[in-house]
Amino acid sequence: MSKLSNEQHSEPTIAVYPGTFDPITMGHVDIIDRALNLFDKVIVAVAVNSAKDPVFSLEERIKMIKDSFPDNDLVTVRAISGLSVDFAYQQNATAIVRGIRAVSDFDYEFQLALMNRKLNREVESVFLMPGFRWIYISSSIIKDAARNGGDVSDLVPPHVNEMLIETFSARLP
């Protein structure tokens, strides 16, 4: 159901945007803003991913995201473990939003979308591309640059930049 046709119904359309968000970048912010053009509400699902070793704690990542959308009750943030598609279904979401920056992202995201469809056909996968200025950034690249003293202030929200500086300056010898 599209956002336009949803205006005839009382139930808001909800999308879940899962990820590690270690840290949230302007690319993530852009994807959330784009998703809000399609859905009434976006739940940012901060994943506990055992395959990754995040720099920031789960609580810090949640706070960074919340602080990126102050006073916006259309964006909520929740911690999740387990399958994103199960979480989306439990939240009455109609879609899982995934960002795609390049062709290299597509193969993995396509496989993930097919598995999610197999697990639950009621939740669609929606792929969104960030604006061109954010297409080359990732949390990993931003952390690497910040860890080595690079200026990433235009690639992350201001409060995230402050946390990166604080975190990595504390780790310098």
C-alpha cells in the first residue's frame, strides 16, 4: 500500500531500517529522510551483530540516532537482536528499508531480501539509494578516517563527529 493510498485508511505505514549504525552517517540520515517520503513512520532498528565489533556501545549508537532526529516522532529507534524480518512483522511494518550505495552492495542485499521474503511474505524489501554526495561513505570508512585523524565533520551529524573525536583521541598513545 503506498503512502498516498494509505491516506484513505487509519493505519500508518511503517518501515523498519535495520543496521549496526556504528556510527550513523549522513548517508543513513538521508536514507531515513527518503523513507519518510514513502512511509508514515520509520523504526530504526539498531542491531546487535555478533559478527561485528562495534566501536560504540549499543546505547551510544541508539543515542546518536535519536539525537540525529530530535523532535521527530516519525522516527523511532529500537535495539534488536534476531531476524529483522521478524522484528518488522512484530512492529506491523510493511517493509524493511535497505540502503544501496553501489553494485557491490546489491548482491548481498538481494540475497538478504530473498531470504526475508521466504521467511515472511508480508514484509517487503525496499532498496533506497542515498544522495550522490553520500554514495561513497560507510560507517567503516568514516571510523577509519576518524581513527587516523581525518576530518569527517561533513559526513556525520555534528554530535556524532564530536563522539568520534572524543573516542579516537582517547585511544591515541
